[in-house]
Amino acid sequence: MEFGLFVQGYVGKRAETDPLAEHKALMEETEYVIQADRSGFKYAWASEHHFLEEYSHLSANDVFLGYLAHATDRIHLGSGIFNPLAPVNHPVKVAEKVAMLDHLTEGRFEFGSGRGAGSHEILGFLPGITDMNHTKEIWEETIAEFPKMWLQDEYEGFQGKHWQLPPRKVLPKPYGRSHPAMWYAAGSPASYAMAARKGLGVLGFSIQKVADMEWVLEQYKTAVVDAEPVGEFVNDNVMVTTTAICAPTHAEAIEIAVNGGLHYLPSLVFRYHDTFPRPEGFPEWPETLPPYTPEFVELLIEEELLICGDPAEVRRQCGRWEEAGADQLSFGLPVGVPKEETLQTIRLIGEHVIPKIDTDPVHRTSRFRQAV
């Protein structure tokens, strides 16, 4: 199992007391990715969100990733996601950005796409549309065109329902062999199977705990065997996200979790992501979950909903995800936790966890791409 980091420009409530909170959040997250590169993480994912106050201010993730292309050496940088819906980002411009980042990283770019997870965000670009299901039609029309734009000397052009382009040379072409690995941000079991049939890796932002892996793998791994890939190769990959806090001792990790305001992020998730099923009893915004107590943090660890503890404990907890079959475990940063303690988590996982679990020096996606 490989390891990744997921950043999204989370500001939270800091802006209420600090006028530079937005700037600090964005710059701190570049530091996290740079430290993850030094600590042996193989992937870093940057979200694309719009209009989501406090939750995510990382709207121009292509610019963010372009900076990190120069600031890192080995880690693969991924869009988590680039939204390729024509009203949000014209597909040709998305193809150009992917290829450009592939050059700037010298083959270290990962192309994650998706349709967005909330009506407040996506329907802002679709005036007059009230149904999020409309975005599925646009994405389905578009996704198979990207490899054609990258690999055809002159792209044959496209006449679709939602966007059109006459024949043109789409430049630059990707760096080196083939094109970057392609991923899809999926939530439902049907979405996992759909991504598998298209040969796409899955960005599993919806998986809450280890027990969820059973239905994920059943839907995905069964379907990927018979994939008809939209790209040049099958990216047989399921990435899952969770939260991790690692400290020198168990007691220190619990204290960090209690003081980190971890209750606020899930409250924001359900404020904006109205396509996610709301758990029973979950409060409606602006009411939030109550702050976590030490006892509740211990319960989250026991229920495998939070990775938290000293290095040996975190290694065992990560090992549970490996046993369940995850191809990549990516840590959504414990938002609200101070910078130095977040960097400590990254360093300790890099020193004590990753070498014990990920012993392959080559990225899984690189093997798929190089085999073409």
C-alpha cells in the first residue's frame, strides 16, 4: 500500500481572529506537501473547490500544483480534482493543464477528475439547472476525449451536446511515454464500478472506515478485470482518505486531537456536500458537532474512524487499511491542528510507518504507464 497527502486550503474559523488566515493556510499546505516529499510519501492531492467559505479556498489548484512541481522532487502531484465540466473548465484547457503539469513535474502528475459533490458549488456554474444529475451527462460526454487530445497529433475535434471544438493541435503533449494516470472521485458503489469499467483509478473521499473497504473493493476489483479503458492503460487503483495524527506518545496524540477542532470539518462537509448521505442525527448547519472529548477520540480510534496514536499504534492502524486491500492511503490533514504538530505527523509517519508498509521504490501508476 502506498501513501499520500490530501490538501484543500482549509481556513476554518481562523479568519475570525486573523486577517491573514487564508494566506497562512495556503502557504502552510505547500509546506506539508514539501515535507511529505522529503518523508517518502508517494502522492499529494490538491482539491479544486469554489465558493466554499472556510471549508476550501483552493480554487486554482493548477497554480498551486505548478508551484509544488518545482518545490518537490519525487512525490507525484495530483488533481483531486480538476473539474472537466465544460461550464466550469473547458475540456481543452483541462487537457492543456494536465500536459503542462506533466512536463513541469517530469512525469509526476496524476489526473483526477470528477463532477463535484455539492450543488452550492457546481450549480453556480450552471444557471437554470437545479439537478446535480445533469453533471453526470456532461462528464460522461467528456472523459474519453482527453487521451485523444493528448495522443493524436491533431485532435480530431468534438461535436457534443455540451461543448464543441473543430480539429486542432492540442499542445503541449504529455511528457514522455503515454499520458498521466487517470482517476475519478467516486462516492457510491455504482460510481466505483463505472470508474473500473473505464479503467480509471478511484479517489475514495467517501470512505469513512476500514469496514467500508469491503463493498468498495467488491465493486471495483471485480469490474476492473474487464475494463475497456478510456486511456492507453488501466489504472487499477483505489485510493482512500482518512485523518491521521501521530505524536511521540499516545497521550500527546490524543491531546492534539482534542485541541484540534476536528469536529468542525465534518460539519462543513455536510454544509456544502449535499450529495453525501447525511448520517442519522447529524445536525443541520449552522449547528455543528460538539467538540471532541478524549473519550470520543478514543472511540473514533476503536471504531477505525481516526488514525491517532504513537508511531507503533499508527503503523498498526495503517496496516488495517493495507489488510483491507487499499492500494493507497491518503491523509486528509487534521485541519485545525497547528502547523508544527501537522509537520510532526508527516515526519513520524515517514520515518516509522511508510518504510514498514510501502517497500516498492516505484510508484504504482508509474508501472502502469511505463508498461504501455
